Amino acid sequence: DDERVYLTGLSMGGFGTWHTAQTFPDVFAAIVPICGGGDPNTVWSLQNIPIWCFHGDKDDVVKLSNSQKMIDALEPLNNPNVKFTVYPGVAHDSWTQTYDNDEVYEWMLSHKRFKYTQVSLDKKLLEEYAGTYVFPEYNDTLNFVVADNELQFMRGDKLRLTLKPYANNKFFWEPDKFEHIEFNRDSSNNVTNFTFVGSRNQNTYLNID
């Protein structure tokens, strides 16, 4: 069942759990990293994955701060399925009681791989996102047009993708793929740019219309 693939690991495997999920966010229904750590600067790719992290507060092999940094970095992403259990008085072996806990397996099995759910947006709102955008670093220019009440992504005069909204300013193109774009506004409510959010990078394109 590819909708219910789970990932867990301890110590170096805990680091591997964070890294693998960040690299392949489309694969896993939930992850359980134990006494590990990762790169807090690239946690955006974990925003849709349920996470239950474990660490002992007396761990002198992999410091508790390694897990804490990841959990703190996830907070602004508003992932509702993030849990962090710190075992008081426990050193590096925080995995024995974790893997002996039936609740952990019940929690994992309660989740399926995330898929976007399309919502309907008014054509007037879609038209606010239409226009020409450029990624300055590479001078890459993209166009967005509204056709048949859909926002379409163009490169030159060629249709590349039809975007599907899952929020007022957020769009996906494949429901089971992490990649998506988010349109952003300034204080005057004008659309100023959009951010392409991928598993390995985030690129912001400026609205030049």
C-alpha cells in the first residue's frame, strides 16, 4: 500500500529519517525520528508529513537540541500533525521505550500519504494572479493566464501546466506531489510575487506587470 509507507530510525538513523523525508516528501505517510537531527533550514518540505519525534533530555551522544531545532523550525509551517516527546532522565537510548509503545504504531497507521484537495476559486481572484513573473537570478520568465476558469502556467506561448487551487493563494498540479506555488501580496493587497516550493529549493518569481 503506497499510501501507507512509514519511516523511522534511531541515532544516525534518526538523522537519516529527517534527511530522507526532506528529500522525498511525496513518499511517506508519517515519520518517527528518534534521537537524531537534520537541517532546520529546509524543513519546508515536511509541512504535510505527520511527525512524531523522540529524544532523551540526558542524551550526551546526540544532544536534545538537534531534535529541538527541527521542531522549532517546523512551527511556522502550521503542520497540525507534529508531536515531540522528550524523555526526562533518559540518555541516548530513547528508542527502546519508543518501539515498545503500541501507541506509536497506532499513530503511524492512522495516517495516509498526503494529497492536496482542490477547492473552487472565483474567476476574479484567479485573474489577480495572471501576469508575467521573472526569477531574477536566471532571468527566467513565466506567464500565468486564466482560461476556462482555470489558472494556467505558460512558458512563452506554450502551455505547461494547469494549476489547481487548494487555498486562496496556493496551487498544486499533481495531488500526490509536494511541489506547489504560493502567491504573495504586499500591504496594499497587490500580488507582488509567487514562490515555487519544491522538496529541494524555494524560488521566488517577481510580478513585473
